[in-house]
Amino acid sequence: MFSGRLRSGLDAHLSDGAEYASLAGMIRLLRILVFIAWAPLCAAQPADCSELLESIRAERRIPAIAAAVVDDGRLVALGASGTRRAGSDFLVSPEDVWEVASCTKSMTASVAAMLVEEGLLSWDSTVGEVLGAVVPDMDLDWRKATLEQLLLHLGGAPQEPPAGLWKTARERSGPPRRQRLEFVRGLIRRDPAFYPGSHWAYSDCGYAIVGTMMEQASCRSWEDLLQERLFVPLGMASAGFGVAGGTDGVDQPLGHLGYNPPYMPTPAVPGSTLPPAVAPAAAVYCSMADLARYAAWHLDGANGRAWLLSAESFEKLHTPPPGEEYALGWAVTKRSWAGGTALMHNGDNDRFYSEMWLGLSADTAFLVAANSTSRSAKSACQKVIRALINAY
């Protein structure tokens, strides 16, 4: 989720398509070889910023918070403070995983760019071209919406899903890919919220459509695509989808509901967060160090060290259309500490809150997450970002 105008492993086996399997396997092998040759992010021990985090966490009275700083391709600071479950003695650690919610969007866009480079999709691929065979009765206007428009929130997708369709999505079970297709099928049989390309509206539904297009084009689930093309090459061993950890807040942080203490921990079980139907918008969890690996990869792409994707694709991902402030999965603004252009995204799934800030010219990134979405948690995260900018 967003706020205001800016809210608003490797598996060579493919389910079908032997010819594609051979090509895709070669591509993924090349990516792994590039990763092996790449200098590790954690080449030196990062500074422990937990004490700084604790002072802000205690002041804001939130359960837990974690953060990381990347500079010049290296993880230079990492820390965590608080408890995995409010009122318990189970302390968070820097290795814990956090649901990053809508920060997932840039990951979906990044892998979509890989499929574009491989020729499986193009930025101008339309919903009609890609999904017409599986949703032949889609609305005529939806047929014209493009992959790029949907990633930019210009594709006509509604800000909120239709109530009945959303209720069904939350109750549906089965393979995530099937759940997504059924949700998208119901969505694009209806009129779009506006004519594709006519104006901007932040939409998880649009990213659900993108995920389904990626699945149809590649014959792989969105989850497999992210694992094979992003998490494995980047070494993001902690990354996964949906809810993380157990049900009691002993082994991993639990998300919390409520705007003020005492916060209510929510069990880490299916149904406690967004359904798989909209996973391409908001379903990834990972450790802060692994989120830093992802941020460092985007900084590499912007600073002459592009790998997995071309420099041109990174520029495409990082550049909004004229007059807009949102690129492909990133909000784009200006900050003095960034040396000019800063990319950012935040995430809010009612249980966890996260923020990512990347300074492209400065080659630095600041990342933070909390296991609460209260106003206090969000202000704590923002204060942490400011403190880390000043400290590093």
C-alpha cells in the first residue's frame, strides 16, 4: 500500500514447453554464473545499528523494528530491536524475516523486465494478446491495456477490488497460480475503472493482472519466476511468499493489528494477510540483509554495474512517464542526500510496514521494517530512515 500521490532453489524443471525449458535453463545458468563471480554484499561485517533503532522503537512504543543500509554495493549497517510478539520476551534478531508488502511491486516489475528481454513479453503486450486465450470474454477496453501501463498504475485497474470478487479471493484455496487466474478472470470481465492510459490510480489489482500475464507468457507461476530469476541469483535465501514463521511469534516476528498499544499480534497462518490472488503486488517476505541485496542490485543497475538485466532495462524501471511520479514499481522523487533522484516504495499489509529508499547517484540505500502498521510504527520507520541518513 502507498500514501498520498505516492501511495496514493533453482528449478530447471518446467511444467510445460520443452523448447522453452532448454532456453530458460541456459539463461538461468548464465545468471547464476554471474552471481558466483559477483563480490558478496556482506564482504565486511556491517555496523550494528540496533542501539539507534531501540531508542526510536522505545520512544514510539512499537513491538519491533529492523533496518539496513547499503553504500557503494556493500551492506554497511544492519540491526533489529524489540520483540517478535508484543508483550513477550522473544527478541527479534537481524536475521529475522519481515513481510515487505507493497515493496514487492518493484520485484514483480523487475522480473517482468527479464521476460521482456527474453522476448516472452514486450512492454506493449496487451491484456488481450496475452490473456485472450484464457479469458476470451474479457471486456473490450481491457484488451487494450498494456503491460507497461499496468506496472505504471495507468492500466485502468481499480484502486479497490470489487467487494464480491475480493471476498471470493480471500476464501479460495488451491494453487496460487489458479487463484490468481480466477481473480483476474473475474476482474477483466468487468469494465475497467477508467480507460487504459487516461489517468493514474494506484492498484494492487493491476499487479495481479501483470502476474497472470507473466505466468501465461512463461508457463511458470509468479512465485517460481521470482525464485528462479531474482531470489536465487541475488542470494536471497530467506525470501518467500505470504506469511513467515510460526503461529506464536517465537521463531519469527508476528504482525500486529491496532493503532495504539497494546497491539494485537496476528497468527502467521494463511488468511491473515493478503490472498495469493494479489501476491504480485504485496506478498514477499525476507530478511533485511536480503532486502539490502535486492536494493544493491538496483543500485548496481543505475551505476554502470548492471547484471541480470541490461542498463537500459534498469533505466526503464527507474524512469516515470512525463508528468508522473511513479515508474515501474518505484515512486521517483528528488532528495539532496541521494545526489538527485531517489527511488522509494513503502508497504502496508495491515500487519507489517516497510520502506525502501534508494539514492541512485549517491549509490546508497536505506531500508526499514516494523511488525505493526500503526501511525507510531510508520513515524518510527520514517525517523529511523532520517537517522540512518545522518549517520551513514
